[in-house]
Amino acid sequence: MRRPQPIPTSPGQESVWDYPRPPRVEQVPERITIRLGGDLIADTRDAVRVLETSHPPVYYLPIADFIGGALSDASGSSFCEFKGAARYLDVHGGGLVAAGAAWNYPHPSPGFEVLSTRVAVYAGPMDECTVGDEVVVPQPGGFYGGWVTSSVVGPFKGVPGSMGW
């Protein structure tokens, strides 16, 4: 399948088609928050993001920056050729449970060790996820966990027809 035509960037934007493969991990300077069931369940200034070609950034927050009881083990697992074996977590907030809505890599592959004590969350099941003052939009398609903000342009993996990208 042909690589899609990247959307031109404007000042202050990044194209996901300039992100590397294998992915890169970088520190995030902005404050990151997550709300579920009306409760603020995570708030940090110590997040990292994983950048991979064709994907909006996936944000990983320290487990310690979630409120007590916000995360519990869930069934299921997956494997990333770059990061290794992931485990899934249920996310709790305000009396709600978002089943399997978070994941982490307890024993990540070399180069991704910083992810071992961090969790990524699917934005879709949450009330709100923010990067700085901006509310994110979930990556299309439901499988991938990227967070779309106005600072990134695609097209993004996950849209119909993107399986072979």
C-alpha cells in the first residue's frame, strides 16, 4: 500500500509522517490531566510521549500520578514489536469503570525502559484528557491510543483504509 500524502504543517505543528520508526520517547513539558466520572484521576507534569510514524503521540503518565484506586489489573495483553509485552488496566473514576482503557509495559524492550512505571490511557472512554490547556481527540479507529491535538497533523493511522500503512 502506498504511503498517504502528509497534510502540510502550519507554524507550531508537527507531521506524524516526520516521526521515526522505530518510535522515539521524549519528555513532555506540558501538564497532562485525565478525568473520568467527573473526577480528576491523573495530573502530572512528568509525562513522556512515544512518537511513531503515522501515529499521533501516545502519552505515558507515571503510575504514581494517578489517584489511589484509579487503576486495576484487567484481562488481556498485547505485544509491540518495539516496546514489548503490554498489560491492560481498568480505569476507575467517579463511580465509573473503563474496562481495559489503559496499558503499560512492566518489562519493556531496551530503549523503552522509562515506560515501565508509566501508563497510557485511551482518551475515548475518558470524560476528558488534556495536554496543556487543550482537550485531546482520540486517535481514529479505536485500536491505537494516540492523542490528537492541534499541534499534530496526519493523516493518522486508524482511519479507514490505513491498515497497510
